Amino acid sequence: MNLESLVLDVQAYTQQHLTHYIEELRTLCSIDSFSYHKPGLDEVATYLSARLRGLGMDATIIEHKAWGNDLFGVIHGEGKGNVLLLGHTDTVYPVGTAATRPVRLEGDTVYGPGVCDMKGCILSAIYAIEALLAKGYRSFGEIRFLCVSDEETTNRHCVDLIQEACQDCQGAFVLEAARANGDIVSARKGNARYRLTARGRSAHAGVEPERGRNAIVEIAHQTLQFQSLNGWREGISINPGVISGGILANVVPDYAQVQFDLRFLQPQDIADLEEQWQAMMQRQRVPGVELTLECEPDFKAPMVCTVGSLRLVQEAENIASLLGFSINHVLTGGSSDGSYTSSYGVPTLDGLGPIGGRDHSPDEYLMANSIAPRTALLAGLMASIGA
């Protein structure tokens, strides 16, 4: 079977099963799977493991005491080439959201918590495998399917799992949704988060304020200095997102902290920016305040568009053409686990789910008319690895 026939058949298969897909999506999104809600995360992993086993895949639930369980599936084919499909089961929505905002279909748009980020995309990948197998296609070495439960957090436990799943893979396809305009993602900025803490001296704000060392004033001064480097180099963005400090208005505060989100294009940007920040910390507004800068452990390197990734882009463009649409590939500032697969030397494409958007909001959506063609696109990319 040639590639054109294969992807058109997958598209037709998915379209024929679209009603069942929507019902499965409704079921998955009715489960609260907030990153810190282990019972819901475990329930999603159990559902998906049964689904993978129904396709003839070996599916293993990786259990954790404190965190949600992860899921790894693999199916062995009759050809060459190993591919990793990488997704996440956690969402940002607190427990109770699923009941108050169930999945609804309005025209061609599916709304609900997690439809786009990323339960609908995980389902699309399952249907891609199902359709390939239904058509008798097994010309691949291994299709590996890893769903982690901690992607939306900064307390990661799954990085070693991702690295292990990448071993001897010729391609990694990350199941974030396609951009709202249909673009796929070939590169992402790196992401790091920093905490700047100020420790001063408390005092009575009315009686003897001069004895105090105001940590809030110093942290405000440093925040403005740090943020002044936003755009200092191409691709660098700095966002002070959380600030805290003090206990009462009539007390000179002895503690304050600000948290920064940093996005960058080159690994060297981190070292150069930290050097600039350290120099700024010497230029204090309030003498005697102690400043401490820390980088949080969940550091993501940039997802780089390598030569291998560009070959996958070209394959994707060709497959989309066979399916009757065109795609572009873009760099985005948002982060994903594609940064890990890329850093392990695996050619990586992202944004390979159906088209969707407004993640992390009450208006999160997925375009129903994109499900079949984007499932076929993913199936064609898996076949191209086998070829």
C-alpha cells in the first residue's frame, strides 16, 4: 500500500468512527486529572492502558505513591524504525471542573477541560495506531506510546522515563494540539523559572522605620531591573509572575520574593543573563538587604529544529498535501516535553494533535473537523519512520 492510499484510508477510518471518538473524549474529560489529583490521573492511565491493550500493545502502568501513575505502551511491527508518541494525562483544572463544565459539541467545535491539552490529542494518536493496524499496516519496528502525569508541573518525576523511551528512536512526535491556524511546531524556546528572595530587617513602621531594612522596596527595585532585560537578546522574554512579602502594613517587611518565567533561544542565554542579573543585585536600593537568586529544577532546554527535524517537516508537508491541505512549521515560546526528546538527539515534531486552542481556560476547544485529517497526518508520519 502506498503512502497516499494509507493516509486517505486512515482519514476515512477516523471519520467513520468520529462519533465514537467524541464519546471517548467525553468520558476522558469527565475525569478530573489535575496534576496533583492522583485518583483521577490513575483512572485516566487505567482507561488508556485498557485501550492500548485492546490494540494488541504491551501496556505498562508505572505506579507512583505520591504522584499520578504514568503509562508506557509498545507494539512491535515487522519492519524497521522506532517512533515515540509522547503525551501527558494531567490538566491544570482543579477537582470539580469536569462536573461543572462537561464536554459539549457546538457545531464543529468541541469544548471542555482537557479536550485540546491534551486528552483529545492522545485519543487522536490511539485512533492513528488503530487505523494503521486495521488496514494491516505493520511496516515499523516499534511504536512507543508514553503518557506522563506531570507535564503541567515544575515537580517532574518522569524525565528519566522520557529519556529511556527515546533510546534507539528515529523520531518523536509530541501530541500537543496543532496551533489555531493549523501550524505544527518544529522548535520551542527553552524555559526556566527563577526565584529572587530578599531578606531585610523588620521594624515598627511608625515608631522607628529607620531601623528596618525594607525587603519589599528592594524586591520591587530588583524586579524592575531584572525585567528591563526583556528582549535584551533575540528570543529572551522575562515575566515577573508572582510576588509576595510582608505581614502587616505597619511593619517594615523583612521578607519578599518574586518569581520569574524566562524564555530563551540559546543555552548560552541562561549564563549570560544570570551574569547580568548578578551584577544588578549589587546595585541595591536598600543597603543591608540580603538577596538570593535560585533557578527551579524544572529547566527545559530549547527544542531545536535540527536537520533531522526538518526532514520530518518535509514529510509532514508532503503528507498534508496528499490529504488536501497545507501546513507550516513554527517556533513557539510555549514549552513542552519535546524539549527533552530533542535534547536526547531524537528528531522531534510537536503540535501533531488536532487543531485546538485557548488551553488552560474555560474556553478550551478542539476543532472536530480537524480530527480525521490530523490523525491521518500523524499516521503518515509514523509510516514514514518505518520507511
